[in-house]
Amino acid sequence: MNKYLTHGKISLRPLEPEDIDLLYQWENSMEIWDVSNTKTPFSKHILAEYIAESAKDIYATKQLRLIIQNEQNEAVGAIDLFDFEPYHLRAGVGILIHKTQDRRHGYATDALEALSGYALEILGLKQLYADIASDNTESIHLFKKTGYELIGVKKNWLKTLYGWKDEELYQKMLC
């Protein structure tokens, strides 16, 4: 495994066709729709197309999804680079550890560290950023712990079933 795709207790790997059932479960989990800005379910057909598309280069698709595996090579989540800007040397980051029992084991921290190394050393990026709802304290803590800094707040940015909430923008300088 590439040394930039491992850190601590995890390894990151590309999507495989066999991941379709896993993605179908994760993407259609309504509990995470708020954090992923999703409002409709995904079909297996759409997800199969997405997996096939993921084999293309990040420079063509402007995004990259990697599966987070624990020490037993079990998929525990996914981490994404999106809005990849090769000219400006930046990308957005999203992360998911799906099962509650897989959280608080350091997988997300290790995945963010591995992704930072990959982004800097392989892709040559200067910075990463994450948009996080202001009430998502677990994600805010995670990103701060891995070197992201709050650089702005978008007021009343996210419409929810319970009203509006702010979204915070976090940035990590890689070099």
C-alpha cells in the first residue's frame, strides 16, 4: 500500500465495483443526509456509474472518494476530495464513519492525516477546506484536532426541517 494512503490504524483505498452495496447503504442513510446535503435516495444504477467514473483521474473528475479501512481491512467509512482546483492547489474534504460503533476509534483522525499527506505529497495541494454545520460539534472537534482553522461563518446558510443554521468554513494550510 502507498505510504501516503496509510496512517495509524487505517488505510485508504479506491472504490471497487464490490462496494456498491456499501455505498447504497451509506448514501441512502437518511441520518447523514443533512451533513451531505442530500435530499433524495440514490439508485444502484447511479452508484454503479459513480464507481465506474471514479476510476478516472482526479484531474478529469475534480473529485476523489477513498474507502477508509480499519486494521482488519473492513470498510468503516469514506473520505472525499471534491471541488479539486489544480490551478489554485486546493480541494474540499468530506468524511464519513458510518456506524456509530466505529466512531471514536481514531479512524477519522487517521484518515484526515493520511489524506493531508496524499494531498500535499502526491497532488501538490497547498490547502484543504471543510464546510461544517455550526452545530456539528463532533466534526468541528475532529477537523480542529487535525490542524484545520475556522476562517469564516456563513450565516443562516443551511435550511433544515427545524429552521436555518450557520455553516462554518475550516481551512488547513498544507505548506
